[in-house]
Amino acid sequence: MSSGHHSVPAPLGKLLARLPAYPGSAIFATGLNLILAQHLPADTLHMLQGRILRIQATDAGIAFDFVWRNGKFVAVAPGGDIALTIAASLHDFYLLTQRKEDPDTLFFSRRLSMEGDTELGLLVKNTLDALDMSLFAPDQLLPGRLIGRLLPSRSSRSGAF
């Protein structure tokens, strides 16, 4: 690992690869709905409608399949017609979300791959490039913050008891 690339240890990757795919996809889709969905432009969501996407963590042996349907991201069972697969190591996905690495750099160094519909891949890349990645900051992913996004806002109420 002299190149500075981090990866999930092989024994852990083998263990993770044995886990059933659908529950992970359901959790991933829920996370996308909590963190990302409200920040995506309507035209992007229109292009995603009914198209199955796969996020694959190559070093962990896991993949999450999901689709934008009826106004939200929904998990799909493996085996569907995947429109776009985005693959990288877990660490490289982390670097992308923290803007510590650029997708083009990872792509051209073969650490990030996109397979499938090229137009859809460019749409996803450009949409993510335009987002405020602080949405993915670790402090934004704490359970209390995520649960707070599910509850109705109390900002319209006064401080009265």
C-alpha cells in the first residue's frame, strides 16, 4: 500500500460480500432520502425516474441497487437491469464525499469506474459536483440529525409550553 490507497482488509471484505444485498440497499436508499433527495434538482430526478443505479464498494464486496420512483429512492433486489454502476473503494467514496479527491482524478487513475449509460453517468457526476458536500460531513450523519430531518419542523412554534 505504498501508493497511499486504503482498502477494507480482505477478510472483512469477504465477510461483507456474504451479507444479503437487499437489506443494505434498503438502508442506503433510506440514507439517500434523508440526506440527498431534497437537494437534487427536479430535472435530475426526472432523468433518474425508473433507472436502476448501483453503488459498488469494490474492496468491501458490497453493492447497493436503488431506483428513484414515486418521489423517493427505493431499494431494488439484485438482478435488475442496471442503468449505471458507480464503483470505487469505500475510502475513495469517502474522499469524494469530503471533496478531498476529485471524481475525474479517481476516474483517470482507475480508482473510480462508471459503467452503463454514459449520459446518465455524466448527469450523476455533474449533479454531485454541484452539491454542497457538507451534507455528507460526519457530524451531519449522526442519528440525532438524521432523525431530526424526519420530524416536522418546530421553527414555526414559539417557545411557549
